[in-house]
Amino acid sequence: MNTFRTTIICLFLSVFNSYAQSIQDIIDKVDLDTLSLTLQEFSGEISTVVDGNTVTILNRQQANNELAGDYLVQKFEALDNIVINDQQFDSNGRNIIATQLGKTNPNDIYIICAHYDTLADYCADDNATGTAAVLEAARILSTQCLENTIVYALWDEEEIGLNGSSFYADQAFSNGDNILGVLNLDMMGYDGDAPGAPGDNEFDIDYRNLADSEGMKDDIINVLNTYSFNLSVIEVNPGTINSDHASFWAVGNFPEDAYSAVLLGESWETNDQTPFYHTSGDRFSTLDLPYFHELTKLTTAYMATVGGLVDVDNGISQTVTMLTADQASAAYQWINCDTNTPISGATSQSYMPTVTGNYAVEITSGTCIERSECIQFDTLGQDQFLTSEVRLFPNPVSTNLTIEIVNNSGTIALDLFDVSGKLILQKNVSNNATALNMKNLPQGIYFLKVSSSEKTGTYKIVKE
């Protein structure tokens, strides 16, 4: 938030479903582990990998944040169905913008945005939280067909005058862009109650009687009341003009030129904002992660709603012998995820793999093309380990992951996959306890498959 603000991944089960299709299923996909990892990487609490190099993004001040911009581009490049605009608007300023075109109404545009620049080191709340929430919405919604266009925008130079968002908004107005709503996220991770403890969980929606900003506020509250969130809304009118949504209120020469826009974040209205505002004390450890998780679920649900989620099911059902696309009456192409290539002749709704591996299906239904998650298929059809039979710790892990298997009397195969299903490490052990060295692997989410001659299990691992 700018300096002028005043007092104000998959589980491998006998039946598996990948990305879901309802708004509630979209909400359930918002992953706190992913959010936490992004927050820590982007606020410099832990190192990350950018362009193949291990780096630490400690500072994101506008004259020193090229590394942060590169990180954001890399995050968007890992997603499907989006076009990236690395928008240089002055000698230092650089907006990172990703656009997902709507399948039915590509000219109807909704924006979810946040600024990524800072005034000090770390700045986890201001505004790594908003940035991480935008990235999480993009990660989930980019796998879906949407009727309307969504722009995922991350602004630079907010802290010195809303420069990045003003440049974009003025350009959009000059071009006649049909922007129907702008959801600006700024500082959404601090709540004065003890983190994770029951409390008021209040958040602000700042709006003004410009364009249909009040109606936009009402639509967000309707989503809040339709689904289950541990949140309480504070409506603020007239809302502050000291964050990037105000750039969309200010376009043109007359009030009727304004775009609909609101600000969503922690409750400045009730003086429940971070006490570490604009200082290097704004650290990951000061955030209320369950509160932040709830707000990210709400904002992602709202964007899925206004985006117009298209009813194409890219889930997969799995039995011991077969994979079946859940969507009926479509065109299908099964993919070998280990080689990222289509499987010749595998164009039916069901596919029976002949070898153990990782598989996905690409579904074409009308104008929509969606690809499922990669899931692991084991042709052995083994039973699953019980929870009590396998222990993995520490998780999250930084160096060595210890694996303990109760009552093991034979060889155990360990196969580590990244989040896309690519095999990273393999190891065979015969002891009841062993260690897997993950020190040199990039931070991220992995899946460890543990297999004996009789049982198997796959476990989510977070590398920090």
C-alpha cells in the first residue's frame, strides 16, 4: 500500500479427480502451502530459483526490483492459456500482466491486481500478500475455460504514486477497453487476533459511488454469503484513493468515465492493520496465514464467478486398470506427462495404460480446450499404505527428508515427482528408515511415491 495511506496438486487414490469445475471446487483448490511458499520466496525469507539461478528477493523497491519482476514472469510462464505482457512504462517501472481470454465474451474484461513494489526489505504484508493471491488465482483459473477475459495484473511503482496502474488504466481508457470490474488486493495478511485463533477476521472493501463499484462490492459480499468463509466484511464508502484501484476511478475527465473498482484488504477501517507498515519488520512470521487463506479463497471465488466458469470437466476417474475422462461427449487426447507428448491412438474417453507412469488428458468441448492434471498410474494395482505405516519428516523439508516404514521386510522404492508429474529422484532402500537428500532441489511442492512389493502410497512434500 502506498506511502500516502493515512489512518485508514493431486492425491493419488483409487478414484481420483483432478481440477474441479464448480465454484466450491475452485475454492477448495486454493492451497495454503502454495501461498506460504510464494510469500516466503517473494518476501526474501527463503531463496528461490529465477532463470536457473538460486537467488533471494530481499528488496522490491521500484529502482531495485528487476529480480522480482523476473520471478513474476517466470510464475506466469509456468501456466497455460495466458498471454504475458512485460510492460515497461518508464525507466524503472515495469508492470507484469497476464491475460486469459474469455471463450465467449473476450472483450468483457475483469481485472484482479496487486502492486509488487515496496519501500523496505521483506514487506510480506505490503504487498507480497496481494501478489501471492493474484498468482494463486491465476494458477487455478488458468486451467479452466472462462466465458469472460481475466487480466492478472501486478503493478510497479504504486508506492511512489500509483504509477504502474495509472499508466495501464489511462491506456485502457484510450483504447476503449471494456473493463467491467477491477479487484485490487493490497495488504491482506494481518489480523490483530492471534494467528489461527478464533477472532473477528474482519476485512475492508473500499468503494465509491463511481461506475458500478457499489454493485461490484455487493457481488463480492454475495459470494461471501453464498459459500463458507471465516470472514466478516467492513464496507468503506467513500473508500481510500491511496491504492491502485483509484487509478481506474480517475480515468477520463468526468466521473462517468470511471471504471468499476474496489480495494480489498485487512481492516484499516477498524485500525486492525499491520503495525510494521512500510518497515523491514513486515515479515512472514507476523502474518495470520489462515486469515490470508480465507481472503484468497474469497477473491479467487469472486473471479471465477464474474469470469463465468464454463462447465467443462477436466477431471479423471481412475480404477486399478483404467483412466477415464469425466467429461462426456468431447474430443480426447491422452498425454504421457513424463515425455510431455501425446500418446498415439489414445483418443477415447477411457485409456488403459500398459506401463506405470504419469498421464493427463486434453479435452476439447466446443471452443474450450482443457488439460487435466498429470496423475500417476501404477499398473501393479497395489493396496495403499495405512497412515500409521509410513512417517515422513520434517515436512516442509530443507535438506534431508526422513522416511520411516513400519514392519518393512523387503525393498522399498522411492520415486520423487515434481508438481507437474516429472520424475526427479529414484532410490531403492531395504531399511525401515532412510533419508532422501533434497538440499539441491528448488523450493516447491513435490510428491513422493513409496512402494513395497505389496503396498504403495504417494505423499505431498514441501521443499523450503
